[in-house]
Amino acid sequence: VIDSAGLVTALNLGWRQFPFEEKLKAALDVPFFVENATRLFILAEQSFGVARGCPNSIYIEVGKGVGAGMVTEGHFMEVPGAAVHFGHITIDPNASDLCNCGKRGCLEAITSAPNIVRQYLEKLRQPKSSHTKLRLADVIERARRGEREANEVLDRAAAMLGLGISYLVALLHPEMIVVGGELVPGADVMVPRIQSVLERHVRDWMGPYKICVSGLGPDIGLTGASSLAFHAALNGSALLHRLCAPPRKTKRGSRASRALPSPLHPATKFQPARTGAIEPADVV
Ligand SMILES: [Zn+2]
């Protein structure tokens, strides 16, 4: 979550109101944006991935945490922190799974990659310390081979994820749901399970939607970040002139280094970045 003062809370990184903007300002000599990763993921998918030409789409990230980036009618969701709050929906009020946020039963506490591995080891009654290298991909591979414990844990994760996504479908009517992160290599195992849960919880009249798997690879965050900067430069002549100007000799943390407001706010309809030469008409 990025608050109005630029303080970042990222529970999975151990950050609570960390002064990230101030730290970047001291280290960089260029203007910069601070933006939530999941919002950059859906931006990348809208610009270069499966969600191109799809103005109502959702990106679901399962990794260290669980997040959702959401775009409706080409506009990003109003609440900047909404992308990360998705993982902290109480998806099972009776669950004992403890989340990093301090609650029990959060979606992330059951379906993030480390928590799926944790539940698997608990099922095997093995201490986590003896399997520090075990990853979600390993649990998925064991499920593919038919191991019962692995399949039970993945069934529970898929049930909770599908339920969480069904809430977003009911609220936002997305045409496309893109799943990414550590679900990508396990899509053959996880997507059919999530799909079958969605079919139970989403009625036809909530609108047609399809589930796709992200194909942008591990650099999707960089792709989204570059798309954000490109979009901002094309739509802000002052920023474009600043970037095209000859380098100035400045001290670190000087006026050249400043956090810009993210262009991913609902007042701006996002136009996916185009490649090729920048024409004067592109700068509005
Ligand atoms: Zn939580």
C-alpha cells in the first residue's frame, strides 16, 4: 500500500510505512514513479499481453503474496491499495491460517506460494526447516504425479482462489481474468480447478469471462514499469521535454529527482503504449 505521503507498506517485505519515495529520491537523479506491482502487471498485460484490446480485465498474482490488478473500461481502480488488499479478504472466517497482516483466514494466508508449501508440509507432518528449498512448483509436480497430500492442498488453494475471484467477477464483470506469478508453470494443474470453482459461484447473467494464463514471463513487472513511464512521457509534455533534454549536473536528491504522481488513476483512461517513433501528435 502506498499512502498519500509516499510511505509504502509491503508486509511480505517487512515494510510498514517505509519511506520508499524518500530513499529513491536520495539515490536517483531522474523523475520516477512509485506504483504497486500488481497494477503494473495488468498494465503490461493490457499493453503487450493477452489483455490487449480488453478494457475490462483482472490480473491475479500468486507469489510471495496474493494480489489483483484491476482495470474497468480502461480505467484503473480508484483505490490505489485495492490491488494488495485482495489478498487480505477474509476468505475463510473459520480458518486458523495466520496472515502476515495479523488476521486469520486471509486469502493470502491460504493461497500464496509459501503458504501452500507450508500447508503441504503440515499435511506431511514435516518441519518446514527440513524442506527450505521446496517450492510451489514442487508441490504442483507431486500433484501431477498423483500424490494425495499435494492434491488436497492444491484443491483447497484453488477453492479459496476461485471464491475470491468470483467476488471480483460479481463486482467488476471482467471479460478476462489473467492468472500469473507462480501459477503460470502450474497452470495445467491449477487453472481447471479454479475454473470449476468459478463455474459453481458465477452465474451466466454475471457476464461471460475467460481465464487466460500470463505469457509475459518473469520480467512482466519491468514491462509494466516501462509501459507506465512511456505512457506518462507521451501524455505529459513537460516530462517528455525533461527526459529529452541534455543531462544536467545535479547533486543526488536534487530537484531533478522527484516522485511523480502515478498516471494510473481513474480520471485518466489508459491508452496502451505503442512502439515506434514518437510523433508530435502523440504528445497531448
Ligand atoms: Zn491478511
